[in-house]
Amino acid sequence: MEHIKVLGAYGTKAKGFGTTSFALNNTDVIDAGNLLDALGEETLYIENIWLTHSHLDHIVDIAYIIDNYFEQRTKTLNIYGTQATLLALQTHFLNDIIWPDFSKIQLPNGNVVIKYIDIELNKIYEISKNESIQPFKTEHTVCSCGYIYTKNGNSILITADTCNLDTPIKEIEKNKSIHSVVIECSFPSHLEELALNSKHLTPKLLFTALEDLKRKDFTLYINHIKPAYILEITQEIEGYKNEFDAILVKDGKNLHF
């Protein structure tokens, strides 16, 4: 059984709650919402950040891990994302106005600080001899993707922010190596209109979408809950989950697959 570590599990920042990020190994993470609090000096060894989309709760610590460990870093930080996601970062975030444009700055050893790398949806990228990652399209308010991370033939699917599970469900049905699935659930069901307008899920929307899923032989993890609604969403999940043994993701926990 393999595992990844949850660095940030929640849908907004609050005291004691980190925003979205997962450590795949010592050098690769998905999203950058809570790297410093979770990893401290270990962020120095991050080489690759695989972004799902450009919203602040998924990108914010890109700025700070460079700022804190600039002199110690020797390797370029590779930022992977869709063309639209990377353009948003360069235009609106790391742009010499909000924060320095690190793609124009060199490390002390001469290597460039940041390199932006476009990803292609549905393409499999090798991370190491026994690890790969595959982005797939999701539906959010900006261009977004989820990822299937595979290690030693076992896979975990992470939807990231989405209001639609059609593509994840297709991936789960066809890819039998997927043993665990991480799905967002941001708002309680009484805020369904807000969830739909912001393109997120509620417990009712989530489990309604999963009703027709033929496969049930996987572990279901739920993340991206807004901390203000944890109790209400937890109670709703118990009511809607049916045969699923849904596990709420928490900061610092390992997700097995």
C-alpha cells in the first residue's frame, strides 16, 4: 500500500486549518496552499509543484518558500500547470507588482529560480521510475484540472476544486489501479446555490453524482471543506454517504492507496 501526505486539507485559511496541498514524495507536491506550516525547512527540497488551478488557496506558498529559502536553494523550482493557470500566475501574482517575478531572477549558483512548464491534459508524466502523474480536466470557475498519481502500479485520484464529477467518474470506472479517490466538498447543502455559482460541491451534490458509479471498491476521502461548516458538512455526509465509508481529510494525515 502506498500513501501521500496531506499538507493542507481545507477550502480556506483559518487558524489551525491549512489550504490545499499534498506531498507526493520529498520533491513533488500537488498545489501549494500550505507548504511552510506543514513542512518547514523541508520545503527547501521541493523541486516540482503540480498546480490544479490558479486560486490563491492553491498557490499562495509558492511565494513564501522561495522568499524564505532563496540562498539555500540550488535547484530551479518547476511550476507545472495548464497554460491558463501559468499565465494567471505570471500576470496576476508573480508579476513584480504583487510579488517578484522569480522567473527573471537567478539563484546564487546561477540557476533560474522558477521555471513554468505547461502540462497537457490526459498525458502521463513520469516523476521517477515507479511514479507518474496524469492531469485530467475538471470544471471550476477558472481553468482547472485534477490529477491521478500512480506509484508502483497503485493510483489515487484527486479532483481538486470542481462542481462536476463526470470526468473523475469515467476515470474511476476505466482505471482499476485507482484504489483511493479524494473529492472536494466545500459547502453544506443549504448553500447549494452558492456552491453551484462558485462551482463547488455539497454533500448532496457529491453523493448524488456518485449514485450511478458502478465501482465501489475504493477508499473515498473528502477534502476542501470550509472550516466554518465542518460540523454541518460532517453530519450531512453521514446522512448521504449510503454504502461509502467516507473519510474526512485532515492536515498532516496520510492518504493510503
